[in-house]
Amino acid sequence: MMSLAIVYSRAQVGIEALPVTIEVHITQGLPNLSIVGLPEAAVKESKDRVRSALINSNFRPPQQRVTINLAPADLPKEGGRFDLPIALGILAAMGQIPSDTLDQYEFIGELALTGELRPVRGILPMALQVRRAGRKLVLPDQNADEAAMVSHVSILSIKHLRDICNHLDQHPTITPRITTEPPNPALAHHIGDLSEVRGQHHAKRALEVAAAGGHNLLMVGPPGTGKTMLAGRMPSILPPMTEAEALETATIVSVASAGFDPETWGIRPFRSPHHTASGVALVGGGSQPRPGEVSLAHHGVLFLDELPEFDKRVLEVLREPLESGHITISRAAHQAKFPSNFQLIAAMNPCPCGYLGDPSGRCGCHPDIVRRYRSKVSGPLVDRIDIHIEVPNLPRSELHNTAARETSEIVRQRVLIARQQQLQRCGKPNRLLNNREIEQFCQLSPQDERLLDRAIEQLGLSARAWHRILKVARTIADLSRSESIHTSHLTEAITYRRLERQG
């Protein structure tokens, strides 16, 4: 006696859902179940979960030799996501359920010993690939809302192994769920408003410029001046996410955690890791690479408070994703590439005690201590931050000022208009302009070129900083709806670099 069944599923590698074919072969011999095809420990343990789930679902477990091949053999497989397809492959090979329609579906889900389905990670990338393959997706009921984020894919959500077996056995009891339109963006009611910040008009202006061009921003100032509060308001003035951006962000969250919360759809991420975070926590890693904070902040904001308190080696790993917009994690078996097109907002004190230059004179930090403190943030990293501003202490009169202040929505409309100009001009924010595009779109008059050359020489800035001044100037011109960069735009952009070489 010999029987063979083939079931389709997908493995998670990085943020990709790669196809896996589950081949189940039953032959005469002593009862034994073996799984081949580079399975990790959790996949090997699935044979015990599947056997108990079959018995508790009133199915007859195999009493022959069962060989399960997870193809391709050189692709690592992890987790309990293959429990459901393995169980269905065994039942089809034994003839307990029909196998003629299995090729129309892709299956994923972890089985409890009772036969109930448990949710798994990485549903969104799988739903995208199932839609491209033209199949139907069978998954745990708790993952259904997440999969429904992908439009025009047929979803069959189940709670128990018996549900899908009855459906396949010529009793279609499960109604497919098909989303025809992308979901509406969630209401970001938890995001603070810029009008809540009193004073700090220069910092608010820099925040607006940073949002309009997607620029990175560094704020330096004593404790309690509103640096963290300003950074937390950045998402409230950023342009709304496109469907493609929302889908990319949700896919990374789906891979990194137990699942994506549909209530956060369309909200730009705001990540704020503690300064004790390791390099792996920031950029991702592990034996089976997982995305880190730079990827979880994709299309959003990564806020690093108390920047010099981070380990210097940890900060250096940010240089590659800041420049390239992605991070590649290499392991002996394979590589994983994660997107990391985030906007960096950083905050730091001017010295260890935080009161350097304060009129009260309460700073007692020795110049050597201040120098060591600032040297924790390397020059190459500072070069990659477009805008540096000082956030000073507020006068007491400003704290009592109750005059009406601009709301985030007003600022956001200006940002949106400027961003639309950039997308029409070159299809991307100004921060991402390459050298050829800078020469084309950031041209200066001869007088302004001489002005920029003098500023570069006096401030001792690098060639990279020269390019970044031009990008910021282009953004300031966009905010004023100007076709060309004028002297006022250039001088404002230069003031956003002056702090780099102070002290």
C-alpha cells in the first residue's frame, strides 16, 4: 500500500513568505513519522502536536510509516505554522479527506492538542503572496482580521481542524472572506498635538522642515525644554501613509510580533527604544533574523532620547540604514533584508549634567568631560543628520502665555503641499535625493554658491554636509512654494548645521 498527498504553505524568511510544498508519503512498515527538509526544533515537535490533534478531532492516526518532506530542502523552516498543512496532508494521504481540491488552497496554523487553531506570525506577507498565486488562504480565526488588510484575497478562517476537514469533504460550510477595498486609516487619537507645546518657535519650525522633506533632526538642550514632547508630535504633522506604505509597515510588524493590530492601520510608527538597547535590538538579528527598531520604524519615526547615553558601537550600526534605507543581516545559513526607511529624531543634553551655558552657572562639567560626552556621537553619524537645532530654556513669561498656537493640522497641510511638490518633481522626499538629482533640482545662484562655500569653510563641514544643506534648502523653498532656492532659504538651511561644530 502506498499513498501520497501534496499540500501548500509558506515559510517566513525575513519579511518574505517563500513557498513550501508539504509532501506526505505513507507506506507499509512499523509506525513511525519523520519530517525532513531542514526543519527547526519546533517543526520537528509538530508530529506530536499533530498526532494528538488528530485523535482529539476523532480522526484515525496513521499506523504505518509516514515520511513528510518540506520542500525546498535547503530553506529553513521554523515555528508551528506547518502544523495544519501537515495534519491535512496526513489525512489526505490516508484517504480520510479528499485531496483533489487541496491545490486550490494554502494552509497555515499551529495546532493545539485539542485540534483547535492558534495564531502565528507573518500572516500579512503570506496573504500578499497567496493573492499573487491565485489561491485561497486557510488560517486561524485569530489571524483573519490581519489577513483582511490585503484586498482581493480569499480568506477562510477556522477555529478547529474539523472545520476545514468538513469544508474539504464536499461540505463547504466556510464562507470565504474577501476584502475589496483597503481599510480606512485609523484615527490617531493617541498622538499629541503641536499646539500643546508652548514657545520653542525655532524648534517647531525645524520640526516642520524635517517633516516636509523627511529629514533627520537632532535637538540639543538642557533637561525639561520640551525635546521629547516635540519629538512625540512629529507623527501628527507627517503626511498620511499611502496604501503601499501602510502595507509595508504592517508586514514588518506582522513578522516581528504575534500579529498586526488592525486598529493601527495607516498610523505612522513612532519607536523610542531605551538607551540601553543593544545593536541587535536596533537593527535586528538572531539565529532566525527578526527586524529591529530601525525596521519597525519603517515609514515612521525613530526617536533616540539621550543620544550620547547609547553605546557608541550601537550608534554606529545606524549609519548604514540611514544612508541606504535598508539593513541586511547575514547568517551562516542565509541572509535577511529588512527595509528601514525611517526618519531619525534624536535628542541630547549639551553636557553630562545638562546645563552647559545656562545663565545660572550651575554647570560644573570640566571641558574634557564635555568633550568626551559629545565624542560618543561620532562625526560620521552627525554628518548623516540633516538638521541640528538648539532647544533652550523657556522664559517664565512664555510658560504663562495662553495665546492660541498653531495646531498640528495647520502645519500638516503645509507639510503635505510641500511633500506633494517633491513627489511631482522627482517621486520622493528631498532627503532621498541622489547627487545627480541634487545638481538638477538644488541649483544656486553664483552669489549663493559663494555664500555656501564660505559657510562650509568656516564651519569645517564635510562634502556630505554640503549636500544635506542643499536638500534642506530645497525643502524650505518648497514650504514657501518657490520654484528655485533663494538666499533666505539657503541661510536658514545653514543655520540648521551651525550647532554641529559648536564648542
